[in-house]
Amino acid sequence: MSKYISAKEFRQRFPYVAEDLKRWGEIVVLKRSKPLFKVVPFEEFPTDLLDRAAMEDNSQPDLQEISRIVHKLREI
């Protein structure tokens, strides 16, 4: 579950970010009602698609894999 807060509120709550991340999972910071950035907890294993592809084997992903990753990123 995400928590949406204003940039001003984020600055005020900054000392409590770790506690807030435990409670909400991720924090989306808004500026003028538009998402500015997202704060997520650190994960030991990479969740980035390119990093995941690299972890599966030590070789470079082929063109089909890169194409799939690009299409997946465009959906986001």
C-alpha cells in the first residue's frame, strides 16, 4: 500500500521516514498534486528488470530480452 504525501509534509516527516516505510511500504511524494518521487525500502535483491536479467546468468541479455524489458518499462 502506498502513502501519498506532499513535499512539505515529507520534509516535516523526514526523521520518521523509516517508520513510515514499515507502515506503508512506500511513500509517493507529490508536488502540486503530481508525483515527484517515490521512496521505497531497500531490498537485498535487485528488483530492476535489467538487474534481474543480469542475475539469471552472467551473459548479456539478447535483443529479444532487451525488447521485452523496454516494452515492460513503457507500460509503467
